Amino acid sequence: MNLFPRTLLWRSVLLIAVLLTVAHLAWLQIFRVSEREPRARQVAQQIVSVINLTRAALITADPAKRLSLLQELSREEGIEVHLGHPGERVAPLGDRTFLRLVEQNIKRQLSPDTQLATSRDGVRGAWASFRIDDDEYWVFMPRSRLERTDPLRWVGWGALVLALALLGAYLIVARINRPLRELTGAADEIGRGKTPPPVTETGPSEIQTLAHAFNRMASDLKRLDEERALLLAGVSHDLRTPLARIRLGLEMMDDKSDGVLKSGMVRDIEDIDAAISQFLDFARITEGETAVADGDLNAIVREVCERYARAGKFVATRLEDLPPLRLRPHAVRRLIANLVDNALRHGNGEVEVSTASQDKMAVLEALDRGPGIPPGDAERMLQPFTRMNAARSDAGTGLGLAIVDRIARLHGGSVQLLAREGGGLRARVELPMNAQIN
């Protein structure tokens, strides 16, 4: 399972997010290290001030009033002063760098004999000792007086700044990526044989250059396609006119003439006319027909197979229920007819057409019992003007399967030429049920 995003937008956002997060954490670490020593001096100064004031108050106060003075300090300032005693349990400072800096500053200002502890006789807090004559005293201060006030607030502000930076990165990348999405959609339309409107030439200079080059390419392709269609139309007109005269001449020939020669010439003319029709079909697949939203694929299959039945060619059908599909009906009829023609030509008289629904795809299959197509040649057989050199290489233009593939791609689908169990070919066409075509 690949968790890395597939789209350029989210890949860019993820990389920027990682960069911003690393930079944010690095700055937090730099801030923590740089402010550690000043904060240690500040905490040490607070402890030293408390000890000096407490020590001075105890020294100058009347011995009879010392107890009340200590009680007042505890009540007003939260500072407690305890007399040390033998056997007391003291927990020394840990190995944290900050605590060591605090200890060094306190000992430098007071005395090297000053002790610091995080716990005394089981009571946790900030403990510091001082001496008056031979007596040792311990000053206890709550940790709240020495720690940062509301440290989570700064973490929250940092997280908010990071979130705003990530939102800004997303908006910037999305704006830069918008022309690329438009280019992707236009390229997909060209791949399906349509001519998209010119894409907007906006954004950074690189994107503008790419969009301009794409528009020029699309314009050139449209011009070449129009020239090709015009050429084919002209060729078909120029060829069909003499073919019609030849057919008329053959029909007017004396019945005593060679009937075999006459019928052969008629078949040749029909083959030439069929080839011209396929050329025109291939050139005009994307022209002149609007897709319908409620197309019935099974009805089209039945219509085509009934037409073959009237011509004395039996085609078996096995049709499952399908939902309405967005189709170009005439183009789909050509697709099915080309599949059936191919199967009848090479299928040894046994042809079947089936439909099914699988994984949100409408599946159309034409099955025969012919020699089949080797797996290595299956992709090549979908190219225009391609024919097998072996068993399936009789007369033809090599455009039948290419037309099938082009119509399938026009509907957002695909074609596969597979081996059939028991021998033969299984031509499989998959059409998405939610295809968006014009």
C-alpha cells in the first residue's frame, strides 16, 4: 500500500508541509537552547533573592518573632523555611542541563556549600539551603514560581502559525496547479479524439509557455485532422464514381459473358467499396453524433445481431441486465458490427456476443472459435492497418479492430484481445458506467 499521494497538488503540499514542520521544529529547538541560559540566570536570581531576603529577615528579626515571621512568609509568599536536621532525605538535582546552569549560578552568587534539591523528606518542590552560624535552613518554594507561566499557550500559538503556513502553502500550490489540471483535461479530450477549446495561458512563465505550446499543438492537430478528413472524402468520391460506372457496366454485360469473371469483379468492387467505407468510418468516428444519457447497450446488440440474422448469419447472444449508459448509439453499432464481422470472418461459423456488469464497468464480448491471436500481438492488432500474417490474414483493410478501439476510448473504455478457453478469440470491450462524453 503506497501512502504517498499520486497527484502533483498533494505531493507538493506534503513536501512543503514536511519542510515547514522541520523548519518549525528546528526554530523551536534553537529558541529553547538560546533562551535556556538566560532563563537559568533568571530562576537562579529569584532563588538567590528569596534566600538573601529570608536570611536577612531571620538574622535581624527578634528571636521571639521569628516563628511568626516564617508563618507570614509562608502565608503571603508561599515560601517556607525549615530548620535542617540530621538524617533528612534530600533528592539532588537531576542531570538536566537547565538545572545544572541554575545550580552553577546560585553557588556562584551565594556559596559553594549551597545545596539544591527537588525533594526533601518526600516533599517535592524547589529546595535551597543556607546557613546562619551553625544552623542549616531550607527554603521551599513552589515550582510554579520558577517555571514558565502557561507553556502550552506558546505551543498552541506555534501550532496555529504552522497550520496557517500549511493552509497558505496549499492555496499557493493549488493556484499554480490549476493550469496543469486544465491542461490534463484538454489532453484527455485530445486522447479521446475531440478538439478541446484553447487552455488559458496564465500562471508562471513556464506554465504559460507550456500552455501556449499545447494550444499550438492542439490547433495543428485539428488542422491535420480536418485535412485528413477532406482528403479521405475526396478520395472516396473520386474512387466511388468510377466504381459505380464499372458496376453499371458489369450489370449491362451480356448474360452469355463469363459469369465467373463477372461475379469476381463484382466481389472486388464490393471489397473496394467496403474498404472505402471503413476508411471513412475511421476518419469520422468523432464527428456528427451527440451522446445520449440513457443508451441501451443490450438493445443495440440485439439490433445488430438481428440484422445479421436477416442476412443468414447466425450470431448467438448472452445478455445480462445493464443500467442505462451514456453512449453514442451509431458509433456503438459500428463497434459491435466490426467485432461481429471480425468474428464471422475468422470464427469458423461459431460466434457469440455477450454483455455483463463487472466492477462499475459494462462489459461487451465477442467470442469465436477461430485460430485466435497470440498474446504478444494483441496490442499491435489494435493499431490501424494491422493484420496478422498467419491464419487471420485474409483480405481486409486492417482497420476493423482499430475502429473498435477508437470508439471504446471515445467512451472512456478499453479493448482487450484475449484467448478463449477451448480455443478462439475473446474480444473484450469495457465501458465505464459513469463515463462523461459529449
